[in-house]
Amino acid sequence: MTDLAARVAALEAEVRRLRDRAEIQDLRLRYHAAVNERRPEAIAPLFAPDGALDFGALGRADGRAEIAAFFAATLSDPATFVKQFIHNHAVEIEGERGAGTSYLEARTVLEGESILVAARYDDEYVREGGCWRFQRMSLTPIFIVPLREGWAGEPKIRLGPR
């Protein structure tokens, strides 16, 4: 291989890596846009057919049908208010698979009370048919607390009014 051919091959590999990373970050953005805009029907297609969701005490789902049902139940109430803001999305890719971590700040309302949320998403991705999808999405809460109380006390995870 000539020096020019090697340089072009290296450049093509780097462009592919950057494109894959951008596509995965766009995948996470599309997920949060669907949540924020209360479009539950747009979420399940972002997952692989055998994808999984693990939100701990908030719920779990395996496969697109369960994921669709989870978000339909969560977001279908017209009174539902949730806005999610994602930060620091780090992505690692190896071939047709990837992994990522991002941090979440969210504002929601539960039983008429404003709730503050901070959490970490840990994801596994898979490329299927040329498209990146979530293979697994896990959520680890850092705090879930009423706005009026804040996160200074214990326990850090309190759902609903006190």
C-alpha cells in the first residue's frame, strides 16, 4: 500500500468513527426529544427488536413491544410533564457495537409536585441494517427529590410528596 493509500484508508476509518459517534449521539437526542414532546410512539423504534430498558424502581421492559407499552403508559397522560436535559454523552465504538454514558437533569411533576431528577444513563448500542439502535438503556438515579426539599438531605431518592 502506498503512503497516500494508507493515509486515505486511515482518513476513511476516522471519518467512519466520527460519523458513527455522531449517529449514536443523534439517537440519544431523538430519544429525549420524543420524551420531552410526549411522543411515546417514536421511542420503541429507537431500540433493537430485542432491546431492553432498565430504569430500576421506575420500571423495566424487554423487547420493543414492552418498551412501547412502558412509554405509552408513562407519557400518555395529558397532565404528564417531563423535560429531560442530557449532558456529557461519551461514546465508545467497536465495530457494530458501542457503549455510552450520559448524565441527565430532568424536571417532572408527580402528584402535583415539582420534582428534580439527576441520573446517569448507561447504554449499549448495536448497528442493525446500517442504523444505530439502543440494545440496552439503563438509568441510575443520583437524586429524585421534590423541588421544595432539594437534594441536601437523606434519602436522596424520594418519589412523590411527603
